[in-house]
Amino acid sequence: MKTIYRGLLWLSLLCSIGVLLLLILGDKSLIGPLVITMFVALALGVRGTNTLFKSFAFSIWIFASVSFAMFYPDLITDIGGFNTAVLIVPLIQLIMFGMGTQLSVKDFTGVLKKPKGVLIGIMCQFTIMPLVGITLALSFGFEAEIAAGIVLIGSSPGGVASNVMAFIAKADLPLSISLTVVATMISPIMTPLLMELLAGQFVPIDTIAMMFSILNMIILPIVLGLLFNHFLHGKMKWLDEIMPLLSMVGIAVIITIITAAGRDSLVTIGLLLVLAAILHNGLGYLFGYWGGRLFKMDEKSCRTIALEVGMQNGGMASGLAAAMGKIATVGLAPAVFGPWMNISGSTLANWWLRKTPKEEDVYN
């Protein structure tokens, strides 16, 4: 490891010690800068390692930005009279456009090749997570709009991060992509209906408005990205290189804005919401995997379904919360669940990578 990376890791450790000492002494004046520096140094430092922690660099950057939002929310929510919440939907559209540029017609034909896996995966996606979401929301007794946010993230389709995790885990990547594409394409119908059915008791749900929001925010950019890929594939290589980075930056900005907007609520219920995120995500992996087993899917397919079910499109949920005008409440669950899903997904994928899938029959 290079000296500079080692130095950054030591800086992160010293900052964490400083935070603990200040907490013991009851002096909170410098905790904010120390926490932010700790995460920034750690995010930079792990890039120089060859361990599992290197894959967490993006998630650590998220923690750094969230820390900044928690300690200095006013610097984020309003910049020179500009309400930063209006950036959320355009950023999500940019991310979805980037997703579209990575897709092609063959990704859709994969659905026809493995219809059983797609059908089972979609069924698990839109039953397990919404039901787990509503159960946790009611069990924890969250206030109405926070509870609606938990149902919203559970009712959203899988995100592109699950495809990355499927690749790392040596799961069935074509099936993963097919599940993400199909779940996303039917989300204008499934997500509003599930929200009306399960979250209508918490907040008013305008089903038609939500359908059009998803079409505008998710489907249209993906279609434009597909067209771009079809007609301009290979002609703008710089776009292929920059889109993943723009997507990551976009996700970080979205989470930071939501955290800053809902800072006061997070101070009150933050730990409970984190616990709900861990349970929601973990149960998604568990039930997704054994849902595949129940239908006698092979090991690779079960891993794929587990990752697809457990990891939702937090960006879409955030955008819908913004469209509802409730980014500081309904949007909190997606903001909290998103970083945790990346951490748990990376951990699970790397663990599976070390466990070679058993040789089993493929789809019938």
C-alpha cells in the first residue's frame, strides 16, 4: 500500500479517536469536522488497499456526504436562494438515461430465454418487499409519512446496483439484468398500485399522478438511453466511461439533499430507521433466496433473485417522494436504506464469490 493511502487511514483513525474523546468530554464543537474528515480520509485510504474494504469506497463517500448534511443542513438545502430539492428528479433522469445506454435489445430477449426465472423473480420482488415494508412500518410504529416511505422503497423495483452485485457474486448476470429491466418497465403500474393498497392508510396516494411520475422520471430516460445506445453505440466512448461516475455522484447528491431536508426527523428516529433498513434488506435477501429454492431454481439463480429482491431502486423512491412534495419525510427511508443496501450487497456478493455455486440443473 502506498504511503499516502496508509497516511489517510491513520488520519481517519485519529479522527475517530478524537470524536470519541470529545464525546466523553462533552465537547461537541469540533465533532462535525472530525466526523466528516474521518469518512473522507477513510474513503480515499481504502482505495489503496486490496481487501474487501476497497469495494466499500463509494458507500463510505455516502457516509461522508450524509455526515456533512447532518451537521450542516442549511448549507445544502438552500444555496443562494436555490432550493436544491428540485435537482432530485433531473438527477434521477440522468441516472436512468445512463442505465438505458448500457442496455440493448438482447437484454430484453434474455427474458424469453429464461421466463421461469424472470417470473419467479418478479413475483418475489413485488410481494416480499412490499409486505416486509408494511410489516416493519406498522411494527415500529413510525409516524405516517415515514411509514409510507418504507412501503415506497419496498414497492420499488430493483436497481442497477443489484446487477453489479450479481456480477461480483458470479450469479446469473443475464437473469439479473432481465429482472431489473422487467421490474422497472412494469413499475409504473405495480408501484402506484402497491402504494395505494398498502400505504394509502398513511398518506393520500394519487395513483395516476404517480404512474406519470414514473413514466417521466424512469421509463422515458431509459428509452432515450436505449435509442442512444442503438444508434450511437461506440461513437461516444467517453459517455460510457463517464456515466457510471455521474450516476454515483448523482446518487450521493440525492441522498445528501434528502438527509439535509429531513435532518430533524433523522435526529429523532435515525437509529430505528437504520434498524428497519437492516431488517428490510436482510429479509429481502433471505426470502428472495429461499423463494427461488421453493421453486427449485439453481444456486446461481437463487443468488440472483436474492440480490434483486433485497436491493431496491432507492433513487426512484426518492424521486417519487420529491414528486409528492414530501422529500423530508417520505424520502427519508430511501435515503437511509440506499447506503445500507450497497454495504450489505457488497458484503454478500463478496462472500458468495468465495463460495463456488453447486453444479445444478439450469432452467427447465
